Amino acid sequence: MISIGGRALLALQSGLVPRGTRVEVFSRIYDVFLFLGTVVGVVVLGYMCWNAYKYREGGGHAAEGDDERPSLGEVPTGGGKGKKLFLSFALSAIIVISLILWTYGTLLYVEASPGPDNEVAQGDPVEVKVIGHQFYWEFVYENGYSTKGSGVMRVPTDREVELRVTSADVFHNFGITGQRVKADAIPGHTTDAWFVADETGNYSAACYELCGQQHSYMTATVVAMEPDEYEQWYANTTDNTTPTPTATEAGHGGGGGESHA
Ligand SMILES: [Cu+2]
């Protein structure tokens, strides 16, 4: 599925592109943009101020008799046969193109997932199905356990959590700002996202797409737990989405669960 260009970028990113949790990767992108923006800003403003000083009215140049200032209506030559112009175009092109490639490579990593060999997560990923409903988030685990309307997603720290985001009714958008996660929740379609919580704690999640009158109440909490605490909790959860055989036989098997057998 990954194009040749994508592969080249993946190779490139192994050295250059940051790897880590989403939080680390996105703060690296922010830092790089802030740094380059500051450097470019300082150079441009500094050069402008220096020239304003150099060619000031009645300044050194005019006094020494080699006034390079163009007269009104004259196009300045700069004296260097366009060398400065060429240099500034070349430099900005190099900066902009490398920034685009680097960001693209970084976002490819974010779009995929850390994969099996990585420093940020241990063990197998935890897969959680995220289902948007008007107006709550439901989380379904691999064993069929559903949080129904409780709005609490429990995850272990230092494990990759793979989200399979979908919707039961209208368009929603699932986001955990503290983990830099944001994924469309579209009926009949699954959007993949991932994150690794490196610290225990509560992270707030919410719906980021206006989906009806109670959209703003469509929040949830992501609880990152110590791995063994999580395992203990998970071991005590049971499949509550698949109708039990007795219930099915008795004709009360509704509930809309899908078979996991
Ligand atoms: Cu919503």
C-alpha cells in the first residue's frame, strides 16, 4: 500500500524523523517549526534593519560619495548580478522543501503505528473499538467487553493502544487532546489511530464534530493504568455484547451484539 516514494521516506525517517509517542513526535514538529521560523525571522528582520541603517538618509555611504541608493523609479541592481536574489531563493527553497519532506515523513510514522520494533511500547498492542453514538462514546475490547455508556476507556501504560474508530449513527470525531489523537468516526467505516500513554493518569476525550444538540456533552475519560493493574481489571471483564446462548434460545437475544465465537 505504501508507494515507492513512501518507502524512500520511511528509509529516510529511520534516521532523521523522530520516533516516540504521538505527544513526543508532535512536540518535535512544533519545536522544529518554531526554531526554523525564529531563525528565518531573525535573519530577514536583521538584514532589513542592517540595510535600513546602512542606507539611511545622510548616512555613511552618501557621505563617502559611493551612494548605492537607487534614485526614484530606478530598479536597484544590487551590484552582484542577482547573486543575492539567487542565493535567497535557493536558501528558502531548500528550507521549505526539506521541511515539507521531513514533516511528511514524520506524519507517515504517525499515520502508521510504531510497529513491533520500537522503543515506546512493550508487548502486543491493545485493540479498542471506539463507537460514536448520539451522544456518548462506547469502547469495546477484544474479549467483547463493552463500556456501554460509562464513557471510560481503560488502557495500560507503555503499551500501544490501537483504536478502531467508527460510528453507530452520524459523523462524529474522536479526539484525546492529551495524547494528540483525533480520528473520524464514520458509520460503516473504520478509522485507525494509535497512542502510547507513557504515564498513568486521566486524559479527557471528546467529540470534535458537531453531531447534534448534545454534541458538547459527548465526552469520555481515558484512564491510563499500570500494566498489571490493567491486566487485573481486564481479566475481570466479560463479553457483554454477544448474546448468551440461553438468552438467544429464550428469544431475548437482541442487543445488537456481533458474534465473537
Ligand atoms: Cu459526536
